[in-house]
Amino acid sequence: MKIVMAIIKPFKLEEVRDALTGIGVHGLTVTEVKGYGRQKGHTEIYRGAEYAVSFLPKLKIEVAVASDLTASVIDAIAGAARTGQIGDGKIFVLPLEKAVRIRTGETDADAL
């Protein structure tokens, strides 16, 4: 089992969710986060004054999947979240040792 964690632009959430649903992923967790990458933020002009915005708003999506679905999930997220612009995001894959569904007590792949 794996956890696929993706940092994406906020306006791409619905497209990513639809892509994941299309390949059979039934659950995900979304968290609002802020951060920056190589571009180190950007500058904005507000009422004639220039401001440096160091941390850009992003969304973090976490999906727990069976190991054999990992490549499909990565492809789905990358395809749906891609705009071709700087700051499209990143995808990280982490090992998942155990999963337990609290309500039923199911474990591992059955709990997903």
C-alpha cells in the first residue's frame, strides 16, 4: 500500500477529483497549505504598491491506494493538475504500513 501526496493549484481540485474517481479511487483528503518552490513566490501590485508574496496558496491531496494502483493514480493526478505553468505542483509517494477502518475493524487493503 502507498500514500500518494500531491501539492496542486487550488482551482485544479475538481479536475483531479474527477480523474481519481474515474480510475476507481473512492476517498481522498484535502488540506489547504501554503508554500513555494523554485520560483520563490511572486510580486503583486495592490493600490500602487508592490508586495512580495512568498507563500502561495496550494492544496495538498492525500490518497491511500493499493500498490498496484499507484502508477495510475500518479498519472491521473499529473494529467488533471497540469497547466504547463510554473507552480503546477509535485507528487510524492510514501509507503503505508497499515490501515485500519475504525467502524468495522477491517485492515490493510480491505480498509481502503
